[in-house]
Amino acid sequence: RIKVMPESMKSPFIGNICSEISDVEGKKVKLLLCVPQLFFNKSSKNLSSLKKEEMKSIEQYLQSQDVLTLKQKYPDGSSIKFSVNAIQYELQAGVDFFYNASKLNELVDID
């Protein structure tokens, strides 16, 4: 299933499957097909107090996981425990991160 969203929402830690430039009503539009990704609620209780480098490490680690497997193992409401750089974290799916950008968009105003 393909979802359309602004490039600004794409994580720098996920790759593009392909990209192309299209002409839409006389304007050049860049289209990227990306692998599934997570969307982080950086204003959540667990993430808002993290240093920028900590957040970057968490995002990089979780984006490197298979999102569909994560979604099956950790549905909304469940917690995932993991360690990055010898620091233990526990995040809640559907609160700290989302599998769908529209769910994050309901909580946070995203352009």
C-alpha cells in the first residue's frame, strides 16, 4: 500500500527504492518511493527530554529494523525495550512512535 506524504516527513535513516521527477500541472514534482518507516512523537514524555544525539541514535536504530515485523510484535499500546550505546530505553507504540504518519499528525501539527 502506498501513502503520499511530504518529503520533509521522510526519515534520513531510511532509503529510497526509487525516485523520479514528474511534471504536475506545469510544476516539477520529485516523487520518492521509500521503504516503510516509523514516525516519532518527539514531544512525548519519553522522547521530549532526550538529547539530540540520543534521539538520533534511537531513531537510527529503530528505523533499521523491519517495520512490518515491529508492527506485528509491538502493536499500538505495547512497549518495546531495547538498548542503544549501552543505554536502555522503553518506548510505547502509538504514543512515542507510530507506524502511520496520519496517527502522529492527529497529535502534532505537521506541515
